[in-house]
Amino acid sequence: MDDRSQQPPDGPRIGADEWVARQGEHRRQNELTRRLGRAGERIHPAFRFFALVAGIAIFGIATSDQYYQRVGFNTLYYAALALGLNVVVGWAGLLDLGYVAFFGLGAYAYALLDSPKFHHHWPALATMVVVGFGCAIVGILVSLPSRRLFGDYLAIITLFFGQIFYNLVGNLSLTNGQNGMTNLDPLNFFGFHITTVRQYFYVALILFTVVTCVLWLVNNSRTGRAWRSLREDQMAAQLLGMPVNWLKLLAFAFGASVAGLSGTVFASLEVNIFPNNFYLSVLITLYAIVILGGAGSMPGVMLGAFTIIVGLEVLATPDNARLLFYAVIAAGLVLWLRPWFWVPIVIGGTVAFGFVVSAIATAAWPDATKPTSFGGQNLTMSSWVVELTNPTRGGAYAYGALIAAVLGVTLLKGWVQKVALIPVLYLAAFAWENELALNPSVTAEILLGALLITLMIVRPTGLLGQHRVEIV
Amino acid sequence: MTALLELSGVTLHFGGLKVISELDLVVSENEIVSLIGPNGAGKTTVFNLITGVYDPEEGDIRLDGRSLVGVVAHKRTKLGVSRTFQTLRLFLNLTVEENVMAATYCHTRSHVWQSILRTPFQRREERDVRALADDKLAFFGDRLAGYRRRQPAYSLSYANRRRLEIARATATKPRLLLLDEPAAGMNPVETHEITELIGRLRDEGGYTILVIEHDMHVVEGISDRVVALDHGVKIAEGSFETVATNERVVEAYLGLRATEEDAAR
């Protein structure tokens, strides 16, 4: 026959792989840059997490400002919520758009069990146990009909469930419809009432810690491995002995349980809850957190929660937002413009262009513009950016024009594009000063959206997400 | 030798197309049987029938005397059937190690609450799972060793992915191992290695192996028996020599003309 069935005796040794050995050496030599990262990795995750919790606890002691405590509380319960969503989306790979309903379910359960409505005043722990297990069971029941679905179909079904919940609580007399549930009890642990924001901050910290520990333990077990296998290839998982339908239900149950507990803590601090607290905006924020941080990565989701929640708060202050706005533009120019000498040309050109425009504008329409000032605290901006006396319409037009101009600039090439940047940047500054800076809350969301888009382009896996491959 | 796997009169249609008709197939304990046939002959469909992707419309599939018909796919794995895939279906974003560990799901028993509480039983089981994964990966020598074990599966070369598929399949503790074209896309050295490896799987692992393969050198090197399929019908069965020289097999592979020329000669 052929000589292939009898391999040459001096051929490569079966099962030996020189490349592995050589590659191993190579990696050891090039490790200097990664040493810090490796050192971090060598610390057991439990210790890293303990350090994080200790840091947060110290923050709670250190700050006496209720505003900071409240932001901390928000970050923590959002982190817990996002970790629950991460079970369903990041690990089991199921696109669940009805997740907020369980957050609401937990909150309304607390509202019914601990409020003047029915004169029930359960101890908080009892309520939490009921909510934790109850939400898990409801999660299983709700996902029973959708257990065979995945991808877009599952998303549609779960979105529908979320909508049902919203409509139910918004219309039932049991939940007071759109008037919401009011005067909920403060959390009550063995007769001890949680009343101050700081105490709630610590309750949220405990919730966050428990959720993280439980989910970490589950993820590092056969169940977690099976979830992630299911995400990668449902059919292979089933043929290798994993009961995929049960695993899906289990993922939903864990997500629902975490969401319900977060809802309970949220409701008890809010005192009054309304159907709109549990609507799409919360879902979108949660998905932003999970995707920004990196779906499937627990530290990533925590970082995502911190970035989004604290980021939104920071940006709600106009001065911070202005600083960030100009800093991001400057950083973008420095990173993007090549060769480097275009950076001073474009920035200098923009300011020079601004002086000319504002001189002409103030001279031509003295009524419509604020006088150019060459003094005062806002020297740099108001001296070259035209400020309208009545910015409502002009600002809106400028904003619209800015979007068109940015899209137009992306179509240009070479030096023309760089020169065209000058008026566009001026328009951006004009739109900012006359429209965006006056509506801080809207602007915060626009800025955050822009940041998210940029991040997704630069790093599609999220901040700490693992590189993912779909098909190779 | 007792029969481990028995297919009797198995028939399956896809719409109006008869994919498998009246197929009888017996694989005895500790035997290596090759399933050959041209593309579209229904070889992978036979695997899909045994593993529970499809259920036969007629006939029976028995594993160690127990009928598998109607049993859910993941329970069949528990009963001792495991397979690899022709179109590699690894869990690409899991590490090499995790791929193997995930496949132990069917014979581990820790509940979720035991995992949360890290009970002694769960910890013991987890240690066993790790040891098992070590063992299964060590079967391939250096190929899946060293830093590679903590790399995601997508970083592996094509041949190593095939090896990992086999390691993963054996981690379910199967009695019957179904290998779907284990040598596809491999170079001659690797093909030779796979041939040797399949023999070792039977001798050291104690598995009964049913293998689909197109490379006739591999088939010749490993098979106790060869079964040839064409259009879902068994056209020949026996030793490699008998099947390879069978007129209908040659016809199925090369067409009628070749057979006639052969006969004329």
C-alpha cells in the first residue's frame, strides 16, 4: 500500500510538541510588562474582593455627606442588579429584556408586605427570604414557556413579560396603579430600624457582597461551567450531557432572585415606589452597565456600574460636564490627528476662527448676542464663543447643524478634512455653550452615550471583558 | 463478545428524502468499527440518531440492551454515549481545561446549593473533576499541556481542536465513543498520530469506538470491522479488505464506469 501507515521511525515523536516548549520560554522572557498584572492575578480573588469591600466600607465611614452616601447606595444596588443580569446574559447567553420586571416584583412585594396598605409589617429578613425564593420561582414559571427559545425570539418574549408587569402594576388597584405605593416601612432587622442613608448604604453593601459571593461560587462550579458552555454552543452542550432547558431555567431563577432582592432594598429606601421606577430606562442602564463592563466578567460588571452611575452623577453638574466635554475633544484630537502638528493647527485655528466669528457676530447683531467679555472668570470661553441672549432656538439649530457637520466631516479626506474640522469644532463649542450646558441632565446622557459608542468602537469586549470569538 | 450498540431496522426521512433506511448495525464491546461512505451517505445522521439529535421513525437503537429511542440527548450521554463533531463544536471562549471539565456535568451530582455552601462532597467532586481533566488532557502528551490549558479553546490550532474534542468527549465517561472524522484536516504526521491514538483509546481507555472516517489509511489502520453506507443503505460490512474490494463500495465511491472498467480488466 502506502508508506503512510508505517511512519518513518525517525519522524517526530508522537505527542511531543516542541513549539509548546519554545513558546513557553518565549513567554517567560517577555513577561516584564505583564508582571504587574500577573502579580494581581496571583492574589486569590477572595482577597481582592475583600479589599474592595473594605474600601467601600471605609468610604461609608469617611463620608458624612448624604449625597455621596446616596450615590454609593445607588452604585451598589445597581452593581448587584447588573451582576444578576450578567448571570442570564453574560454567562448563560440568554437575551433577557424582561429583567426589570423582577426588580419591580421584589419592590412591590416589599410594598405589600411592609406598608400601611394591608397593615402587614413583616420583619425585613422574612420579606427578603420570601422575595428571594418567590422571585426565583416566578422566574422559572415565566421562563418555562420560553425555555426552547433563544436569541431574538427570547428577547421578544421577555420584553413582552416586562411590559405585562409594567401594565399590571400600573393598573391594578392592589398596587394603587400609577399613584404607586407610598409610605413603605424602613427595613426592620430584629427590631432594629434602618433609617439613615448611611445605614442603607451598608445594607446595600451587604447585599452586593452576598450576591457577589454566591454568584462567584456558582460560576466556579459545574453549574457555572455548564451555563457558559450553553452560551457557547447549545447543541454541543446538550450532546455532552448538559440538561440545557433546566440550566436556562436555573439562570433565570438566579437572575430573578438577585433582581428581587435589589428591588426590596431599593423600595425600602425610596419609601414611595411607582411603576415608572421599573421601566425601560432602568433596563437600558443595566444593559449599558453589563456591556460597558464586559458581559460575563464580574469585576467588569462592577466597574461598569461604577462608571455609569457615578459618571451620570458627575456629568449632571454643568462645570464637570463642560470640563469633560472639552477634555474629551482635546484628547480625541491628540489621539486621532496625525501627524502631530495638526493638533496645534486645528485647536489654534478653532480659537482664532472663534475670535473672528464672535467679533463679526457681536458687531452685526448686538441685540441677539451677549457682549464679548475679555475679563471675568469665564475668560476663555465667552471671549471667543458667541453666546446668544436667547439661546433656546439658536442653540437647537446649532445642535442639529453640528450633527450634520460631524457626519459631513467623516466623508472628507486628507487635509481638507482637517481644515473642515475647525468650523465644526467651533460649532460644537457653540452648541455646547448655548444648548447642551443649559440642560445638564439631558447632556449627561448624551455625553455618556457618546462615551459608550466610542468605547464600543475602541474596545468592543467592554472594559474588562474577555476577547470573544464567535466563529473561527 | 456482547453487543454494546445495536441498531435494528432504523429508518429516517427528511421530508420526502429517505436518509436512512432499514439500517442494521451492531458494535460489540471493545470493538472499533468504521463507518465509511461517500458524502451524503448518511454517516453523520447515524451518529445523530444514536446521540438523540433525531429519533428514528422506525426501528430500534439499543445500548447494552436498553432502548435509546425517545430518551433525551443529555440522558443518553449519561447512559454512556459520547461523540465528537465533524464541524468542531468546542466551547470556543472557555479555556481548554474548562472545556473538558464542563463535560463532566453528566456524572457529577453536586446541587447548586452545595456549590454555594462548598460542602465537603462538592469540594471532593470538584477535585475529582480536575484530576479527570488532567488525566484526559495528559492523554495527548504535550499537545494540550502547559500554558495551553488555560488558554481559550479558540487559540488552538485545527488539529489541537480535534484533540480537545476527543478529550472532552471522553470526559463524559462514555462506554461508546462516536468519532466523526477525527483525522479531517490533519497533516500526514498528525493523521498517523490520530490512528495510533484511536487504538490507545480502545486499549487504555476501554472505550468501544464507532468512527466515521474518509482517510482509508486511518480506516485500515484502526478498524476491526468496516461498514459502508450509501444513500442511507448499508452496502457492505466486514473486514477492511472485504469492504474495500466490494464492488458496490467501489461503485459508490467512483461511479459505475470505474466498476465496469475494473470488471473488464
